Amino acid sequence: PDWKALNECAAKFATPETGEKGRFLGGPVDWLKHDQEKVDALGMNFVVVNAGSAAALWAEIAAAEKDKTPIVLFNWTPSLPYRVAWLQAGSGPWQRGELIVYRFDGPAQAFAPGLRGQPLFKQVRGLPGDVISVAGRDVAINGEPVGRAKPATHDGHPLAPIAGGRIPPGHYYVQGSSPDAFDSRYQASGLV
């Protein structure tokens, strides 16, 4: 959808605290995502309401899912740039190419505890039953190249590529569009 269309239906996202304007759910202020500046710059008919923490953000998303209440939030990341997404609650099964938001629960939590439970926005590239192959640092799904794993994070932490093999039932290979995205190319991220 075109983000400009959100102004036409802003009232669908209104709450008592936002009046006639739509509610734009922002992350915690200390994430420095500048949500209000984005809303103002785009001329959106929305009021930014910031969640107090990652847990509060997920609680808001879970409540919206349970109550079937629409929400607007913004994902600004080099992993999937220039995307506006309509989030629809669900837990799969997903299709190749779909964009999903999920809570991070990968092995990287051991060296980056701040990742625990963080919302990540990625594209499904591999489905249950697909075969992952790795040659050096080049990763392929069913023989189709999907990316190259970097040797280290920006702060120098070593990154091992994902192990090859068949994607088990109930799991997915997910990936961002940026070569710098932290995704299923890495053992420390893993499958979703």
C-alpha cells in the first residue's frame, strides 16, 4: 500500500487519546527512531504514541492482534528499506516472499542480549523442506543463491554462516534485502 493512503483512513486508527487523528505506535523514545519527525515530515494525520519499552511494544502488538484492532508502526532499517507494510496477525504458514515481523530468539542473544525479543522485519526466503547449501560464505536455497554471509558484525564479533541442510517443519529462512542485514544467513540468527 501507498503510505499516503493512510491519511484517507486515519480515523480507523484513532483512539481516545488521539482524537480524530490516527494513532502511530512508536518504539521506545531511547531507540532514537524520530517517529514524530517522520510523521510531521510526511504530513501524516497521525499522533505518535511511544511504547515505553520493547516489551511494551510487543504487548501493544499482541493486544491489537487479540482484539483485531489495526495499528500503524514504522520499521526503519537498512534490512528492508523503503517499505510500507500492512501487518496482519498470524503465525504462518508463510509463503516465500512474504514480509514478516517476529520477535528475535536466536543464538546471538548470548553476545547481544539487547536483541532478545526485539521485533525484526524480514522476507521469507526459505520454507520448510527447502534445502540450504553453503559454499564458503555463499548461501543458497534449493540451489538459488540468496546472499553472502559477512565474516563479522560491525563491531567485530565473528559471524559463522548458517549450516547447510533441510529446513525443518515449522521453521523458515528469513532475510533482509541489505547485505548488512542480520538474518538467517548466520548461525547466530538462525531460522525462524
